[in-house]
Amino acid sequence: MNRTSRLAVLGTALVGLLTPLLLQPAQAAAPSYVALGDSYASGTGTRSYIADGTGCQRSTSAYPSLIAAARGYALNFRACSGATVTDVTNTQLSALTASTSYVSISVGGNDAGFADVLTECAQPWWSSNCDGAINTAQAYITNTLPSRLSTLYAAIRSRAPYARVVVVGYPRIFMGEDCNAFTWFSPAEQTRLNQTADLLNSRLSTAASAAGFSFGNPTSRFIGHAVCDADEWINGLSSPISESYHPKATGHSGGYTPTVSPLLTGATVAVTAAVVAESSASGEEQAALQRQYADADRSIEQESFVAPDLTTPEARRAARRAGVDIDRFLARSRR
């Protein structure tokens, strides 16, 4: 066999070896999932947060991270504690593209003054205007928030035209009893606060439907797991204070994940030990990704509950006006 023939045979053999490799499809990129929203999406209340250089309090125990870990999605975890509709628009929507496959969005509570209303209602009756604060929040939810949600949802659809989008609601926080020392939510106030959560969910659901999005309502999942229930999935008065009145890790694994995952992915995610481990292992990668947005995220004003302080001159004046002996009142509260 001459040299030319040998080269021809060798070339044919190489083609035969390489063809199967060349015909193999390229490994598909993981579906893109962008999690937008506020503290109820970021995971405030779960006690452990990724080190991304911000105050956003993003947690690998939060439902976006758990769902992404279970399904193998490429998560961009933009949700940030304190975010309002304006903050989501200005600092989070840039993460969306035409290749985004999945989006979850939880926002509206801070727009309605969630933290300020709780701060007011936690005061004793003689020191607060809880009904006034609730009335103001409900008026905002009814009259102002819907149009802002509509504009936001339209922007999400414009930036992520092919994504499946789930709007996520809020649980009822209270069960009718205040077991925490140094907060004074009355049963009637707790009922009205829960009704306000229901009202907010109603408006979120309506706006989601109008935009062609799904709505995930966590209310039923959290029944029996409110603040002061025996199996509590929501923090009461806590230290650090920012954890107060936010879902614990169990609230995200047992409440939010089974609410959101079937709507977002088509099947309910089971939060197994392996899923928790996978989610936890993603923390460093997610922190590195979020650091590129840190300057924008630091512009978000962190909203936080403020615990009552009845030792102030203002509190003492309010007690005197109401005919309350504040020292006796505090002594009884400490027992």
C-alpha cells in the first residue's frame, strides 16, 4: 500500500471515530430562573444569609433557592429585603432576558407599609392608633397598588416574553393570641391584620390574572403555623429585630415551596435532605453573582419592625393621658 493509500485509510478511520462525537448534541444550558421581590422571597427570617455584601438577606433556605436546587435551574436571586414595586423595577428587572424561563415575584407588602403597621399595632391600646394604620394600608392596597402592579407585571412580561411567571402572596401572620412579651396585639387587631393580608392577596391575584401570570396563595399552607401556634413557621418578636414577623426556614420549606413549585415548575418540589444540601452548597456561587448588583441593592431602604419601648417620655405621657400606671403595666407584662 503506497503512502497516499495509507493516508486515505487513516483519514477514513479518523472520520469514523470522530463522527459520533461530532453528532452528539451540546449539553443544554440549565433553565434560567429569576427570583424577584422583597423579604418574603429573599428569606428574611431564616437566620442564615449569603455573604453578598448587601442587606438583602438572601437565604439558601428560601423557596427560590430550594426550588432551583431541586430542579437544577440556574438561579439569579434578585429578591431583596425592603424592596417595593419601585425597587423591583429599578434594581431587579435588569436580570430578566428573552432567555429567562421562570420568574417568581413577591412584592406589595412594603408598599402598603407592612413594617410600620405592625410597629404601630404592637403598642398597647393606649399608645397606638392601630386601626388608623390598618385603614391607611388597606386604602393603599385598594386604590393605589393595583395600577403599580399592572405596570410592573407588564414590564416583567416585556423583558421575559417566554417565561412562566408566578406572583407569590403573603400568609396570615396571627392566630388570635399574642404570646410574645412586650408586644400587645389584641385579638381584634390580629383579625384585622390577617384581613389585610387577605386583601393584599386578592389584589395580587387579580393583577396576576390580568397579566396572564399564575398566583400562589400560601394562606392555607400556613394555617396552624402562625405566630404563637404550637408549630410556628413565622417568627414573632425576634432578635435580631429584622427577623420578626417573617417566615422561618420551615415556612419556606413547608409553606412556600409547595405553594410555588407546582405553579412554576409543573410539579411539587419535595424538600429532602439532598435538596437542602444542594441549596446550601449553592450559597457561594449565588453570593458571587449577587455582588455584581451590590451597589444597586444598597439603595433599597430596609424596612423593619420596631419593638415597643414604653420607657420613653412619649410613652409615659400617653399612659398618663389614658390613666394608665405604666410602671404597674410593665411589671405585669414581665410576669
